[in-house]
Amino acid sequence: MNVLRRLTLALTLCFFFGAAYAQYDVGKPVKWKASLEELSDGVFEVQVAASIKEGWHSYGLGPYDGGPNPTILTVSGSGVELVGEPYVKQGGKRVFDDVFGMEIDLLEDGDVLAQKIKVGPGAKKIDVTVEWQACTAGSCAPPDEVHLTLSAPETLSAPEEKKAGSLWGFILEAIGWGLLALLTPCVFPMIPMTVSFFLKQNEKNPAKGKFMAILYGICIVLIYTIPIAVIILLTRLISGNMAADIFNWIATSWINVLFFLIFVLFALSFFGAFEITLPSSMVNKADSKSNRGGIIGVFFMALTLVLVSFSCTGPIVGSAIIKSMQGEIMTPIIVMLVFSIVFAIPFTIFAFAPSLLKKLPKSGGWLNSVKVVLGFIELALGMKFLSVADQTYHWGILDREVYLAFWIVIAGLLGMYLIGKLRFKYDSPKEYVGVGRLILAIITFAFMVYMIPGLWGAPLKALSGYLPPMQTQDFVVVHTSGAEMGTFGFSTEAEKAVLADRKYSDKLHLPHGLVGYFTFDEALKASKEQGKPIFFDFTGHGCVNCREMEARVWSDPKVLDMLRNDFVICSLYGDDKMEVMPEDYRTLEDGTVLKGMGKINSRFVMEKFNANAQPFYLVLDSDGNPLVEPMGYNLNVDNYVSFLKKGLEAFGK
């Protein structure tokens, strides 16, 4: 652990001072050292310094037609763009060589070669290769080469647009969940208890009472946030990738079935079938501690609030956290922090000013209505978890039209409940429908009507991230004109023969009738045979943003035409649980054999492209090298078209 900490500190210092170094020792007579220097915003200079033994030299950059072997400097990497050609930054001596009969450049000890580059977001490392031949009077060593690696500047390795956008989306959603949790019937009764407790504090010492009220809010936030933070940080200390692996497993494995059952359980409870409570001994113990007063009493008062409200906030908290677990380390902590702050603020206010209790509406039938509406929402949200497990394991029990049928029925029943045509056990009789309920009912029925065309293949782009992919639809109305013409056809007999033997195409399919490959090796082979660049798509069955990109961006006629005609598509799933064929097994250095498609693909993408986010798009040449900077979640069609065109142009050079 100490070694890891020292290594991390060393790397941090390197990044802080804006330079990274890599050194390779070839023994006598040459050593090379590479470094990185920032010239301007986003533009850097790779510097390769020569350490050459006295009396020896290497040759310059050339070229020397019919002359000696020049020194060749090559810089590459994902997200790295070359600016101009390599050049001699320092030293270099021009002489006339009698043997070759031409002027040549000599490199000696201390001379420096350089290459300007632009480093884009998402870049992790910079690969530097030097090829040279060292000579001395009367003899030359055999040509040699060295491969050096520089770490990209930390400021440029920030999350891509997709991550930032998703994080803000999760934060806004956490705020919404926090506000919604305040309306649940489990939480509402805690407000009088809170006011009663702090009313006594204010009577004894008003100044101390206000301090205790602020402390009360802080305790609520800490009780909600610290447990999830501790779990994440512990796994982070044990293994840098363990937390991400755990979250990815939670988000895509069979445990989603358990989440589905939990959501159904809570929905039934909200409908009045039974009451979910924590053991009374646990709640009573926490409540008795809260009567002690002082700081300890405030803490246990906050703990009592969290425990008593568990039956209503549990599924809400679980939904907020689980939906944020897409391989990110900090997102669940931030989501929980935001949720708890929003949840704690009103209680802090009531604790700060107990007189506000008089202005609150009395509890009654409206609280049960809120509870029932939440039950319908929980039931609909639970379907997503079952859908993810269904896709990753290829069960085929919850295809798109089946999923939509459930959502349509749930929306219809919710609408009937809102207008008073459906009542539950603890509902109060209603003589009329209020304006608020009517507006909600109109929205609910409109949502139901919007989903109905999806049963026959309508794209429903507004819901694309939450529905199973279109290719799971059993019946679709196919148009054979315009942009859709040729969707299910191939251009040549040769392509038909190749695509018929694509691995795993019996279970994996691309959207919009596109054809492609689901192994990297097959895509490379097809790219070389067809003379087309590779469109690389790192995706996942449980990736909401991937489905949105496919429904909103890939469906655009310009994008669809380019993907169909100009690229060889390679889609790798990072969460698929299918066992691959034996020839595709991956054996790690420690002897572990990976057999699952998702594990193999995730490790491959991380090692080759330093990425684990989904979606992750690249344009590659026929050798698998990136041609342009990667792209993540971006719903701007023009940006996506520009990304594809740049890849095509780079491939044609």
C-alpha cells in the first residue's frame, strides 16, 4: 500500500509541474529520454533527448536517399493529433560525408528531437517510438528502436461530455427524488416530532437550539451519505477498479431481478397490501437515545428520522443510487449527498423555527394518494431492472413490445386512479376531482397514448434510453423507401458470405438494420478486405445513453447512410454475460481465464483505448489505430456527422 501511495504521489507531482518522463536504457552507446512540455492551451511538445557516448553519433531525421539510416521519431495515441513534422529542437550538426557523398545531419550527446501535438479530452497516454543507428569512426551498431510512454496531462484526462452530462442529470434527478421523498406518508409524521424536540431546545437556550437545528440537518446528510461513501472508498483502497467492477456488476447482472422484486414489493406496500417497517426494537432504541438531549440526542433524532422514513425513502434512495451506478466511482456518493441535502433542508428549517408547524396542512387522504401514485411509479421503474437482466443474459422474456404493454397498462391504471375511477384500501372517498389531479391525469393519459404506437415499432425517441432496443421488437412495420431502403440488404455477394459467419450475430444485433461485427478481430479482417475504416462502438445492454444515441443520432438519415455504406461497424458489449467461444477466451497474467463476453470486452477496451465509459465511439484504421479523437454521449447530430467525416478523411490520407 505504501508503494502505491508513493507512486501516486510521484505521478501527481509530475502532472502538477506539467511534464512526464520515460527513460529507456539500451546500454552502450545510446540512451533516450522523453518528456512533455506545454506550449499553449491544448498544444504540447514531445521532446526526446539523446544521451550518446563520447565518440559516437546517430544520424538526423533525413530522409537520406541512398544514404545512412535516419533517426525516425513517431508519436501516436488515442486523442493525440500531430502538428507538423518532427524536427531537431536542440543541437544537430550538418556535415559532408565522404562515404555517402552527401550532406547529412549528426546527432550527438545532448541533442533533442521534438514533435508538436494536440492532446484532446479523454487522452490517457502518448506513445513515442524512436528508431536509430549509432555509429563511431569505422563501425556502426545494428539499427535499433525503443518504445517510450508518456502520461497525458491530468487536466486533459477529464471525463468526457457524456460523464459530465450524466452527472448533472443524476444530480437533478436526486433533487427531484429528495423533494418527492418529503411528501411520502412515512416522512410527514416526523415533522411534528422534529418540531416538538427542538421546541424544547429553544425554550432552554434559543441560541443553542438554532445550533442544534443546523447540526440536526448535518447529521441527516451524514447518516445517508457516509455508508455508501465508506463502501466505495474501501473498495477503492483495496483495488482501483474493484468499485467500478462492483457497480458494473450491480448494474447489469442477475441482481437486477432482485431489484425488480424489491420495487414490486414496495409498490404493493404503497398500494396498501401490507406495511414494511424496520424491527421495532431498532427504531425504539434509536428513539430512546434521542431523548437524552445535547449533541448525542440530535444525532439519534436524525437517525430516528432516517429509520422511520426507511419504508418510503428506501426504494427512492435505491433508485437514485442504482441508476447512477454505471461504472463511476464518485457519482453514487454525489447523488446520495444531493438527495440527503434536499431531504434534510426542510427538517432543518422546521427545527430552526418550530412555529412553522402551524402552517403545515394536516395529514389525511391526500397522503395516501401520494403513496399510491408512488406505487405506480415504483412498479414502472422496476421494469427497467428486469429488462437489463433480460438483455444481458438473453432470456428473451421482456421484449420491447411486452415492456411497452406493461407501461401502457400501468399508465392507464394510474390515470384512472387520478380521476377517481380506481380506489385502494386506505383511500378517502372523493366527491369531485381537483384541478391538480385532473392535470396529472391528462398528462398520464397523454403519456399512455404516446406509447401505444411503439407496439408497432414507432421509435418513441423520448423514451429510447429506458426501453429495450428496437431489435428486440417481434413485429415492426418496415418501410422500404427513402432512407430505409436497403436496410436489411447487402451490397455484394461477398459481403453476404462474410456476414453470414459473423460470431455471436445469432444473439447480438445492431439497431436500424445495420450489419456489423461483435469481435474486434473480425472487424479488422473485414476492414482490410473492404478497404473501409472501422466504426468502433463500445456499448452495453444496460447503457441508457447508448440507447438514446442509437435512437436519436444513429437514426438520422445522414448518420445512418454513412454507417451503412462507409464503415465496418464493430460493436463490443461491456456487460454481456454470454460465454464466448473457446478461441476467444482471454488468459490474464495471473492465469485467470476470462470466458464472459462483457469481461473480455471491458478489459480489452481499457487496455487498448484507456476507456471504460459507455458509449465510447472511435474511428479506426485497418490496423485498429485511432484516426480521430474519441466521442462519447453527444446528441448533436451535426457534431456526430463531423466526427464520422473526419474519420473518413483521415482514413483516406
